Amino acid sequence: MPVAGVSQALRAEADCRNWLAWAVDRIEADINRSADTHLIRLPLPKAPGISLYLKDESSHPTGSLKHRLARSLFLYALCNGWIGPDTTIVESSSGSTAISEAYFAGLLGLRFIAVMPRSTSQEKIAAITFHGGEPYLVDQFDVSSEAKRLACEIGGHFMDQFTYAERATDWRGNNNIAESLFAQLALEERPIPDWIVCGAGTGGTSTTIGRYIRYRKYCTQLCVADPEGSVFHRHFADPTIHRVDCCDSVIEGIGRMTVEPSFVPEIVDRMIAVPDAASIAAARLVSDLLGRLCGGSTGTNIWACLQLIEGMRSAGAEGTIVTLLCDSGDRYRSTLFSDRWLAERGFNIEPALTRLEGVFGRAA
């Protein structure tokens, strides 16, 4: 190569490294500006001796648990050399991850396209647009395949949260969700919980928590709550099952048709399959108890907590359970919190509400 060509290539490489350093600084600055999320104790008037805490991930700048994941995915892709100053980012998402990734793409001045099911709530679509993202709605169940195809077609980078969620997060610490949670419990009556309950969309959160529990040698058990239509709980019960024909759950953000690479069942102690009606009932009840709306995946978590609490109460046991408040219910006003929407889909949440009230009491 001529000397002029070598010099030009070296300048281009230096420019790319300088941009990378700037991009990492931008994301690190966002971390420094962010306080930790709150740990809320939820009263259990009908289950004395049992404590339930909610790790409120809705207080992140983009309003959900997925803010942590999006930040980790961007840093991972940047440091792997997959994203440059002109890269278009494409993601497969049911909404919350896309909102958070749109935010981080905006920080870096990058174009972002969110490939999502057409059934995604209008509130989530509006939030993606607000952060500068471009919603790309599809009718098919296999949204990831379409996202991968689109990224290839336009020469963009497919972020692929379902593959990289478990490896992008530093599960040993670095203020990940597990380390934060245990630090906040340190001065509580029982600083080591008996159970941590979370859902699985990518599997990244459950894997981070499960690995951290084992790394720190805690006796805490991990329970994963999963929509009835999802494949994850089926695979946990029978490892030969890797796919279902469809996952028609209305609970956005969790549950999948295919066992994703980021889901690691070996570190899960128990899985609980949750009917959609129970998730909706639990989301509504807890929203009333908190005085603000929480989303459907939080309801799924709460229903799993209910079953654990019932079992502990029947055994005369005391203990502590921690779960996640994943996002705000404001994103589901037109769906899960609409009586008309429930009626149109034939959901009857009254039996589930009655069972919930047996532990949580009746909301005011």
C-alpha cells in the first residue's frame, strides 16, 4: 500500500478509536448520573413472618429493568468493535428493551430500528419514537428472524438481546441488579432472602442473579415466573423441549417460543407457569397497593411470589422473598388496565384477585 494510503488507514483507525472512547464515556456518564433503584417492602397482613420486597426497576431513566440490559449490550457491542459512528442498530423486542436501546442510540447519535410485534402497546411504540427510535412492526411470531434479516439488508448491527444478554452483563458484581439487591437488604431483619423471583424474556436477568447467588455462596433460591404459553418452563421440566408453535401471552417482555441462548436453566431452582389472567390480576392489585401502576410482567412475578408465600405459610415457615417491579403500568393503560380490552379478550380476573387477597388483603 502506498504511504499515503497507509497514513489514511491509520487516521481512520485513530478516528474510530477516538469515537469509541467518546461513546463509552457517554454511556459511563449515564451510569454516573443514575442513582440505585429503590427496594420497596410490600405489606403482607395475612402472612405474618414473611417479608416481600420489590426491586423497583421502573425508576431507571427509560422506565424499566431493560435499561440495565440495554446499557450492557451497547458497551459489549462497542468494545467488541461491532458498532461504529455510522452503524444503524436493529433490535428484536416487545417494547421495553427497544425503548432503552433507543435512548442509548440517541446518546451516541446512532439510528435505531425496533422490530416488534404489531400487538405491542401504543404507549411503548410512542416511547420508542420519543427517544428517536423507528418502530418496525411485524405480524409474525418470530420477530428475531425479521430483525436479523433487516439488519443484514441495510448493513446494520443486529443487537440480538436474546443471545447476548447473559454474557454482556458482569454477573460477578459491578453494581449489577443482584449485587445492588443484596446490598440494599444488608440492614434488613433477614439480609439473605429465601427466594428471588424474576421472569425470563431473554434469560439475562435470571442468569445474572443465579450466577451471583452461587458466586457469593448464598443459600437463596431462584424462582423464574413464566407465562403459561412460553417455552421456558416446559424446557425446564423437559430439556428435550426447545420450541413451541407460538407464545400467545399478552404479557409483554417475558415468555418466548424458543429457548434462547441467554436462558440457563441449570441455575434455576424452580419455575412457575402463570396464566395471563393471574398476571393481570396481580399487576392490578399491586398497583392499587402501591398507589401507582406496574406492568404485567411484575404481575407475573407477584403471582409466583403468591404461590411461594402460600407454601411457606402452610408449612408454618417464615422468610423473605424479593422480586422485581419491572416497568410502569402506564405503558399498558390501553391494554392490561382497560376493562374494555379485558372483556374483548374474555379475561376473567376475579378468581385470581380473590386468591391474591387471601395473602395481600383487599386493596383500598
